[in-house]
Amino acid sequence: MAEKEISQAVISRLPRYLRYLGELKDEGVERISSQELSGLMNVTASQIRQDFNNFGGFGQQGYGYNVEYLYTEIGKILGLDKKHHLIIVGAGNLGQAIANYMNFERRGFIFTGMFDINPELFGKKIRGMEVRPMEEMADFVKQNNVDIAVLTIPKGEAVLVAAKLSDVGIKAIWNFAHVDLAVPKEVQVENVHLSDSLMRLSYMIERYESEVANKE
Ligand code: NAI
């Protein structure tokens, strides 16, 4: 199905479709048209059809989409039909906050271990998960089939730790450290910068206020 290259813009919209479809499914909705979905999501119906056409369409014209089927298929495209096992590297404020958020598991992201270099944190339990020393990381990754590492450590350490994670066979890094990681091509990296999002918000305030000022 995903033989042809799908644009990043389309991929980045899939999680949002999945969220809405999950809610519809929970509400017992069985079918939805692109127009109805468009009304809910504030995206044009033609955008929705174009996006879904990248994956063969998912539905019949005039008949609407089967919510359960669409939810399952988008989940498969996103690789959510498989479970992922994660470790958190850096058990500080951010690492602990992520560990405490339960909803990731609903999507099949299972947190299995937490690691740090601060001996004061060793043995501390965050939502039942013990913080372990970094020396145990390599064996733990191999023994527990870990495929994703969440990197919540200072940027000065992140490049080196990412290289270590790559060496032990981690498939992907969810990188919160504010630095670009140089890892082998087999290792996928998703950078998350909350401050980028906040700056976009600041830009939106500026833009809105200048539009209003121009109208006056
Ligand atoms: P924190 O200081 O509370 O926690 C960092 C933890 O990393 C500490 O427990 C420390 O002992 C551990 N650590 C340091 N070097 C390590 C290594 N080599 N291996 C394993 N553990 C190591 O800091 P906080 O607030 O949790 O932030 C963590 C990082 O995330 C910082 O770099 C911060 O700038 C970044 N951050 C990024 C955000 C984003 O949106 N991308 C948002 C908030 C923080």
C-alpha cells in the first residue's frame, strides 16, 4: 500500500485523523462522510479525500467511510498495530512527566524502563518503573525488546548517548534534547521542541494583532 512516497505533510496529519476517528469509534459512530469529518476537524473535505487517496481511498464515493476500518487502516500505516517498547533516558522533570502520562499505552507505546546517571535517582519508582543506572541500559534494551528511546537529558550529553543507543540496536529516538543528533540511517529520530510550538503561538498572536490593527 505505502509503496509510493507519501509527503511528510500527509503523514503529519494522520495522527489527528486517528484521534478524531478514535473518538467517533468510542461514540459508536459507524460511518462518516468526508463532509462530516471536514466539519468536525476544520479541514476541507477535498483535503481529506486527497489525503486518503494516497493510501487507496479507504471508502466509496457517496457511501462514506467505515469509521472502524479507517481507524484500523490509519493505525496500521502509523505502525500502531504493533506494540512498541520504550525506555526513557533522563529521569528528571521531563522524563518523569512523560513516564507519568498513561495515555501513550493506549496507542501501544509501552514504557518498560528508565535510566539516569544520578545515583540519587536509582531505585526510585515512577509509576511503578524503577530508575536504573545507565550501565544497565545496553543489556536491558536487548533483553526487553526495546525499540524506542525517549531522550530527556541535557543537550551536551545527548549526542553521545544517542550514539550509545544506536550501538545497542535502538530503532528510534524521541528526542527532546535541543540538539540535532547524528545517528546511522537505520535509527529514526523525531525531534520534539515545545518551545518551537510556543514560538509559533507567539507568531500567531503577532499576526492576528497586526491584522486587527491594519483594519482599524
Ligand atoms: P532535569 O535536569 O530535571 O533532568 C535531566 C536528567 O538527565 C537528570 O536526572 C540527569 O541526571 C540526567 N542525565 C544527565 N546526563 C545523563 C546521561 N548522560 N545519561 C542519562 N541521564 C542523564 O531536566 P529536564 O527539565 O527534565 O529537561 C531535560 C532535557 O529536556 C533538557 O535538555 C531540557 O532542555 C530539555 N527539554 C526539552 C523540551 C522540549 O520541548 N524539547 C521541554 C523541556 C525540557
